[in-house]
Amino acid sequence: MFSSAHNTSSGFWDDFFANDSERLKRDYPSIQEIVMTSKEFLYRQGECCEYVFWIKSGIVKLSHLTLEGSEITTALLKHGDMAGNLAGVAQFPMENTAQPIGTVGFYRMTYNEFKNLLSRHAELAWYAFATTQTRKQQLERKLRTILTQPVEIRLASMLLDLAGMFGIRCTHGYALEIHLTQQDVADLIGASRSVVSTVLNDFRSRGMLDYTRNQICIYDEALTDFCSTQ
């Protein structure tokens, strides 16, 4: 689920860009507000990227192409998250591909100007740190879950996280109106697609979720109860 720090930082960035957009564009000429669709890419694996991206709206999928040629979904980024060249190494190739799921709006600026922006605005730097720390904690929790929990718990925990990140409240819990394949979900929890398909069907038969081709309805109370009793 979202932490309060992440919600606060996202709102702060929204206000910061909205209130000072014209001045920021004068002081930092590389800043651009961009909209992309799922057929485009923020950057591709193997490319050198000089930009930092701050997501204003929508969802960005990070994926990695293995040596065997398989594409693995590694993370989903949302409003308030950052991506791109956050290390500032201009000639270092990106280790993943960033692609919108649906339509995504974001701000893009060069790393050097992003660094200068943070150095001049201490409060903005703090919120950038808080956002990065929240994401780090999520990745650590995900790794612990993959290493220590069975697939059923990993899948239930991931569905609850997705509900908190992208869900819309509905009668039974949360409607998850983002297009994720079963392979995407399997990649996110470190399992095979066939196993995830079996567990999803089991969860549906036990009344913990329902899904169609385009939507998953997550019964969060039932999934939370399931996790607590395992």
C-alpha cells in the first residue's frame, strides 16, 4: 500500500511544478512535459539515457530482456515515482526498458539540471529522497517475500499491493483497471505463469477475487484474512 510519505511527496511535486512551471522552464530549459502511449518508450534497455523522468500520471512498466531472450517485468512505477538516469553516469547503458501501460504523462529533464534543481530546493530534495526510500523499502519487502514465502502468499501480497497502488474502490474491494498479463504478474512475484494461473483460479473459486479479460476485482478483506492465517 502507499505510505503517507509517498502521498505527501507526490502532492508536493504536483504543486511545485504547477506553481512554478514557467519559471522552472526558464531556469532549467531541458524540462519538458510529455505524454506517451503504450506504443512508445521512455528509454530502452542498452541505451544511454541522459534524462530523469518524474511520472505525473499513469503507469510505467520496467522490464528486462534476459540473455535467453525472455522479457521479465521487474517493477511498475506510478504517479510520483522517478526513473531514468538517477545515477548521473551519462555513458552507462540502462539495465531495463521503461514503457507506458496505457497513457502516461511525465516531466523529463537532464540529470545535470535535475541535480541543480534539487541543490537549490532543499524541500524538493527531501521529497525526492523520501520517494526513493519508499521504493527501496518496497523492493526489499518484495525480495524477502520471494525468498521466504510460498507462491500463494506472494501472489496475495502482490495483489494487495497493486490494489493499494492502482485500485479503484468498488463494492467488493478494489477494481484493478490496468492491463497486466498473467506473465507480468508471475514476473513480479518470481513464479511461473502456469503456477500463477492455477493460484488465481483457486483464489477466484474461494471468493477472494474475480477477473475478466480487462479487469481484476480484488476482495482485499478476504485476501488479507488469507495472508494472516498462513
